[in-house]
Amino acid sequence: MKEQLHKIKQRGLEDLEKISNMKQMRSFEVQYFGRKGELSQVMRRIKDLPKNERPALGKLANEVKQALNIARSKAEKSLTSKQREVSVIDLTWPSQPHRLGHLHPLTQFLDKVMNIFTSMGFEVLEGQEVETPEYNFDLLNIPKNHPSRDAWDTFYVEGGMLMRTHTSPVQLRAMKKKRPPVRLIAPGRVFRHEATDAGHETTFYQCEGLVIDRSITVSNLISTLEQFLKEVYGPKVKIRVRPEYYPFVEPGMDVDMQCLICDGQGCSVCHQRGWLEMLGSGMIHPKVLSNMNIDPEKFSGFAFGLGIDRLMMLYHGINDVRLSYSGDLRFLEQF
């Protein structure tokens, strides 16, 4: 075993002189110091030797290991130094052309939506994403412990705050200073505690609208939304209006659009129904008007909420909402 240790030392030093890159250095470490390495195997056999032979061979094995480690460390420093010299930047070498980025498809589509509504006389508002339960729920006729809060389950943060589930709080805060007549839209990011699939995400974008004036009716609501959808998708889009419950409007209604991905035949995006719920809307509940310090006997209004992600998917023929948040350049560069 003594002779074997001397041979391992000699062969190891010779192998170190032949190493020219870090990959070979890693292989050297495995060959000699790894769990199944030559030196490791010899050192494990020392315990099986007679007691009178163990001290001398153990000392020799440690000396061989130390000698190889010192030589390996010097060789590694030499390699690193050589690599630094090779990697010195040549300032005269032509640079790579810079790739210009562009707006995210969601941002592009949101700009389109805002341009349509501003052309119809709406004012654009922005607000905070972390909200109080009062503005996110209570003032919108969604009291604590009411079952309707389940539909807007969200993420809570310290201090009793929460991540907003819609952009309605922006409009509520604006009405502290504004008086009718008003036409407002509030675009922005919202958060829901949802199971993700091709048509749902926990984080997405909305654009909510609010109109308050004297003698506002349901026909004003439907005509406004119909005009918007025609501006986005063209005059041939097919829509349907059906009643729906929302605690902050009375009556409430949904505007569905025939799925443009499958032409109404049924697909994963529309859950095989052929229709997609695109707009939640309705006439503002008298209690919500009162919470805005507006007399419901004198004024009326309507509100609506657009799912920007879903509208954008239909506009571009995208079949999975999660692609927008994947960061995959193969997807983003198409827009």
C-alpha cells in the first residue's frame, strides 16, 4: 500500500501538468478525491490493516493528499489567471446590435381600450393596488360575512389591508371630490384567489367604468357597451345580454361575446360553451350612490367591468391567458 500511495502521488502530479481547462480539473478532483476516487479508496482500506501499520500509512496517505491538494490549488489559480487574460475585452471588436423592446400586448390593448373610451368622453383614473376592506367591499354593498364576498376572494396583507379585487375603489375615492355628471374609467391590475387555467389567472387587468347623471337608463348602458365592442372587434361581433347578480348594481347584467377562438363551436377558453363572459355591468345600486353622497332620487348611473386579458386574447386569437405572464419571448415577440 505504501508503494501504491507513492504511485498515486506521482501520477496525480503528472496529470495536473496536463490539465488545460476547468472541466479537466473537475474530472481530476473526482478521479482522486471523489467518493470512489483512487486516493479515497486507499485511505478507506487503512482501517483494515494491522494496528501497528496504520499510523505510518495513515500519515503517508495524509501527506499524499495534502501534496496533491496544494498542487491542485496552484494549478487552478494558474488556469483562472489564464482565463482572465483570454477574456479581456477587445474594445476595437464590433459590438452586438442592441435589440429594441416594445410594449407588452396587454399594455398595447389597454391603451387601445383607453383611447376608445376617452373618445367617448370618459376620464381615465388610476389608484392604489393595496386597499382597505371598506373601499373594496363595504362601500360597494358587500358587507362583512355576506356570501357575495366569496366571489371576490383575495390576498390579505398586514394591517387588515388586502390586494384589490377590482378597480371600483378608484372610482369611490374619486367621487369624494367629483360631482355628477361624471364619466370615469379606472384601468389597472387586480388580484383574485383563483385556480389558474386557460381562462383564469390570480393576477390580471381590469378596466372599470362609471357613468352618473340625471335620467341614465339601461339603454344607455347597453348602447355604450355595444359601441365599445364594435370599436374593438368590428361591426359583426355577436353579443348577448343576460341578467346577473352583482351586489353593487341593480339590476345587474353580463354581456357575453361569441368566442372568436372557436367561432362559437366550443373550446378550452370558453369551456366548450361557445360564449365568453366579457363584461359585468348594471345600474348602480341606490345604496352605493348614497355611499358616494349622491342622492339616488335625483341621479342614476351605470357601471361596468372589462376583463382586459380576456378581451386581448379574443382580439389576437390567444387560447391561454397564462401566456401573457410567462415571460416567453417566443410569445411576446409576435406583438
